[in-house]
Amino acid sequence: MANRSYLYAADSMPDEAELPKKIRCISEHNWDIPLAHKLMVGRGTTIVPSMIWSPPIGIAADYADGANLLRDLLHAVGKGLEDDAAFAECVARTTAHLEKQQAKYFILETGEIISMEGDDSAASVQRLVSEEIPHNVTKAEAAIAGRNDDWLTSLRADWQSHFASFYSETLYFSFPG
């Protein structure tokens, strides 16, 4: 079984007392937290209790702003991949799923990925929230504004690892609706 990052949507954030009432499945990605997941939790980012594991290693963020950031970056990446039917299909599938599953918040579950690092889980999530996610958001904003062409070129060369996650209404860890 692959270790995965899991992305969900909900109209409230999980807290110590309870899970959000309706949790929508967005995406899972094997062996990594892909750039797309990091960008989707890149606006209004906060650490929350995990909905799956016991330590507070979940990451919540604003859904609309994160989805817009990803869409804008996909558009910028796509300008250099006009003839790539697989990329166009990936973008269409991703954006349709995000529109269908939208909520107030994204919730990223990191437990399986950060456990592979062998570090303290809370410290790993804190590093993601305070360093890695903001760094990627800054790079994406620059690329969207036309000031980071080298990074866009590198994303185009390996777009599958950044954007081609498994998007579905049912993930390995799903919640009753």
C-alpha cells in the first residue's frame, strides 16, 4: 500500500470535539504531498486536528482562494502545453471536481507522508505550514504574474507529478455523508 496525502473539503474545520458535518473527498496522491495540494491549502492556512490520526497534523485553508490559486497556475502552465491533450484532460477533470465538491475549507491530511520522514509529526506539519507551503505559493504567484518562467518550465516538464493526483468522491479514507 502506498503512503498518501489526502485532501478533503468541509464547511467547518475539524476541532478537538468533532469532525465537520459533511466531509467531501477531493484528492489523494501517492508517496508525496504534491504541489497542487500545497497550493490548495495555501490561503488562510492553519494547523487543525487530524480527522484520521490523533496528533494535530491536519492543515486547513480557504477553499475558494486555494482553488483559484491552483486554477490560475494550471492556466499559466497550460500556456506552454497547448498541444498536450493529457494535460488539458487533467485540468478539465480537476477543475470540474473542485467545482462539484466545493466547500468553505480544504483540509489536507498529511499523516502517512510525514510519518515516512521519521521526524516529529507536529514539527513536520509546522514546517509545511510556515515554510514549504508559503514558499510554493510565492513561486506560484510569481509564475502567474509572468515572473518565474524557469519554474513554469520545470512544472511543464513533470506536470504529472505536480497535478495528476487521483480526484474522486471516494478516497481510501472516506467519511459518512
